[in-house]
Amino acid sequence: MRLSLTFDDGPDPVWTPAVLDALASADAKATFFALGAAAQRHPGPLRRALAEGHAVEVHGHAHLRHPDHARAEVEEDLERALEILADLGARPRLWRAPWGDLAPWTPELATSHGLGLAGWTADTEDWRGDDAATMLERVTGPLRPGAIVLAHDGLGPGALRGGCQETVALIAPLVAAARRRGLEPGLPEGPMPAGNPELVPV
């Protein structure tokens, strides 16, 4: 039975390699929803993620909240990110909207670019700066077959923490907790929420 670990807002030159090291130690695969702007600045960690068998999907280029922008602006942002990721060897099939906040036209835009929308079912809320134990307690309840855990390997807009060290520390105990429930961390498969489950669906 599958569980998906996902990381947003990278690649980061410090924290993405640390996340990759922790995943390698746990013998677990994950999915990175990358920002084009970050990938352009720090291509090395993204190439490493691909080489180590992780999935690299698209988060956007500049972390735009869809409802706050025109469709044309978001489409331009998406296309720029996809071009950068393609140049680095990634071929995304999933798009996670920043904050999981969808505009009415987001699903149609995703389809027109051959992308599925990817939300989550369990949120570490690691951007708050909580310790690993607190985050593990937060997501343990929703750990079930098909669960998609949201974390971050970069410091995006609104982050209240100065680094991702507690996210790195969370990986080993989270993987262990999943395996105790018969869940193997891997790449997303099957149906998934389109966006943030705490927001009213569009």
C-alpha cells in the first residue's frame, strides 16, 4: 500500500540535499513540486533528485496564488516553469498550485498542458517552525493508503521558520510510522485531491 511524501518550494541549495540525504537513509522515494525560479538558480539538487529516482513535478515559477492573478499570467508562469524543468530533464505530469488555492480556470489550464492537479491529504504545516515530534503527531492520524503528505524543502512565502532542519528530522520517524502501518513511501498514484483540502473546492 502506497503513501506519498511530497515537498514544495524547492530546490534549495542547502535543504533539498539534506532532504535527499534523509530520504536515502530511509530508503524512501518522494515527489518534489519544484519552482521554476528556484530550479533555475539551483539546478544541482533537482538533477540529483531525478538521478536518485524521485519524481520532480511543477509548482509554478514564481509561487503565484491563482485567484489573485489573471489566467494568462498564471499560464505564462506555468509555461516558464515547465520550460526550465524540461531543460533540466524533468517532465512533469502533476501541478500543485501554490497554497493549493485554485482559480475557477485552474483545472482547465492544467488539462490544456497535460497535467493533473495534485493536492494533499495530510499537512505537516512545517512552515510554522514546529519540531519534528509535533509534526509527526499532526500527520500520523491521516496516514492511510493513498495518503499524500505535504512538506517543504524550501522557504516559501509566509514561512515562519529560518530553515528546514525539522522537516529533515521528520523524514526518518515519518517513514517508520508509515511502514508500521503497512504503507510504503513512493510516488503518487491514483486519484488525489486537486488542491488544499481546507479550501472550498472550486
